[in-house]
Amino acid sequence: KAGVTQTPRYLIKTRGQQVTLSCSPISGHRSVSWYQQTPGQGLQFLFEYFSETQRNKGNFPGRFSGRQFSNSRSEMNVSTLELGDSALYLCASSLGNEKDTQYFGPGTRLTVL
Amino acid sequence: AQSVTQPDIHITVSEGASLELRCNYSYGATPYLFWYVQSPGQGLQLLLKYFSGDTLVQGIKGFEAEFKRSQSSFNLRKPSVHWSDAAEYFCAVGIYGGSQGNLIFGKGTKLSVKP
């Protein structure tokens, strides 16, 4: 089975721009979660989508948004980029039940200049 | 609020030596506990998980962890470290629902291995 894939792997943007990141989950997985990883704050949960609905949300501003498609692929959008948005963005997929393991993708490294 | 603490930011051990990485959690109910490993430029790989039952959990790559409810700890151990174990290790608590999300991670422990 193919693992979780994320595109692109690297991105460079400037302040004020917007960016869209993509995540393709493992086949059959219906839940996709997004995390932000920075040296200072560590790994922080952004949101989770399950069957095209946002099921859970972390404490991030509204500039961070996401969606999920009928094939479970998910996109994350960040508008009006700030320098502090520079981070590794990881997505994880699972079957979506409480005890199901989350499998992580390799991440998208976003640099905001 | 739920939280995970990994007291050691960086640990260096010699190849062949034993390893113990510490993890303490704060959570009101019985937690779901995980250890993940991250190599440079890679995502997170699950090493092992605890949901209930036997408090000593075996994982991949020769790792094990022990859940101690009285100490709110879930320490990761390996009897003999290999150079390929050099990576960053994250302990996490799994929470279903709520504002903090599915997984709450500790800040990680970076492991260096001396030849």
C-alpha cells in the first residue's frame, strides 16, 4: 500500500501571499489531520477532516483553513502568510476511529520570506 | 489541559549502550499513548502505542515502553542502541475530540549515537 503523500515537498513564498498544500491519504483512510511543526512550538494540531467534514480544530487563526474531497484527499490553505508561518506541515491519515493509528506523510517545508 | 513533557531535549549515548527516553503526561482519563520517531527530512514513524492492558508494550526496531499510571509516565527503552537510531523521538497522547486535537506531542528528544 502506498503511504501518505504530500505535495509539494518544499515551498518558498513571500509575506502576504497565500499557499495551498495537498495531502493524499493511504487508500481506504477517511481521516486526515494536519499538524504544524516548528522548532519553537513543536508539533501542533491544526485540524482534522473526516468524510469531507471538519471534525476537530486546533487553536490556529482563521487564516489557516482546509478541506477534504470525496476521495479523502485533503488540502490546507494559509492566507496572508506571515514570517511565523514558516514550518514543516505534516499530514496524517487514519481510518478515523478513536484507536486507529495515524500515519504521517513526509511533510511540506514552507518558508516565508 | 492535557500535556506531554519530555524532559530531555538532547541525549547522547554510545552505540551498544542502553537507552531510556522519558515521557510524562497530564491527562484526566486513561490515555492513549504513542511514541513516534522522526529522521531528518522525514515524517513521523510510529514506534509503539498503548491503549490498555499489559503495561509493557513492544514496538518496532527493538523498542519497548512501559506505562506507569502512578507516575504518569510512558518511558521508551531499548537495550542496545544502533547508530541508525539517531533521530528525534516524540511522545504523544491521543485525545479523541476536543480543541487540542487527536494527538498532543511532547517537544521531542533528539538522540545522538556515538560510535
